[in-house]
Amino acid sequence: MAAWVADIVDRRCAAVGVECEVKVIDIADIGLGLTPEPNPPKFGLYEREETRAWAEVVAGLDAFVFVTPEYNHSVPSALKNAVDTLYGEWSDKVAGIVSYGVNGGVRAAEHLRQILGELQVATVAVQPALGMFEDFVIADPLATGDFAPRDLQRAAVESMVDQLTAWATAFATFRAAAHAQ
């Protein structure tokens, strides 16, 4: 699903003439583990190498698209951990959220919006939500099924990208002006 979203982001940016560098980051590849840093993330005094590497990745990006499933009416613990591990690297940036689950993953998306808001990340209004029974073909109720998004989902992701690129441009200008002072 992340590759599908990344492809739409890349194509939409090209179609509207916006320069975007799309990176798909799998949280499993970051290797953060669950042991917290000894210092609060707000101080930015990261001691672990994997935390410093993660901080460098996040600091180098202007905008994010989170693709998340819903677990127990919220975000997966690995996503929460990856977001909570940092603080300042997230600030004054923008994010879009694509969720999926039985009910489109909307509760996970709403929880993620609250978490990101606390980190000073603005989230765009368009929030594609893919349903397990509408956007997946499930022949066996005990199996995962195959991803088969409806056409309206592509349009929703494109609309999210339009908002995301507009806000990312504005926020980059804002961050540059704030750092110049």
C-alpha cells in the first residue's frame, strides 16, 4: 500500500509541476527498538545511533505521508514509538495520513492527528481511508486479502497531495524565516 501511495504522490507532483522527492520509509527498517532514550526527546540529546539516524532522516524532510493500519482503535505501537522518539525534527512541518482497516482506519488517523499536533505538525484535511471490505478483495475471511483500491481512493490521495504540497511550500518558507531570526 505504501508503494501505491508513493507512486500517486510522485505522479501527482510531476503532473502539477511540483518538485517532490518521495522516500518510502518502513518503520521496521529503522531499528529503534522500544528502549527509550535516557533524555526526553524535546532536548534533542540523542545517545543511541539509531535514534540519531532517524532524527537525521526526519529533519531532512519537509512533509510526510503516513500510511497506517488501525489496531485496537489506534495507531500501531511501532508507529507511535517512531513518532514519539523525536521532537524538534517534526516541528513546523506538514503531514497527510492514509489509513486502512475494517472501518477505513479512521480512528488510527484521528489519534495520529492528535499526536502530530502535539509535535507541531499540521495535518491536511483530506484523509484517505481505505476499507478492508471495499478496497481489498477478500476471498477467505481468515486471510489478508489482496489490495484493490477503488478509483475514488486514487482521487482522494491526489487531493491530499495537492494540499500537502501547498502547505509544505508555505511551511518551508515559515521555517526559513524563523531560522533567519
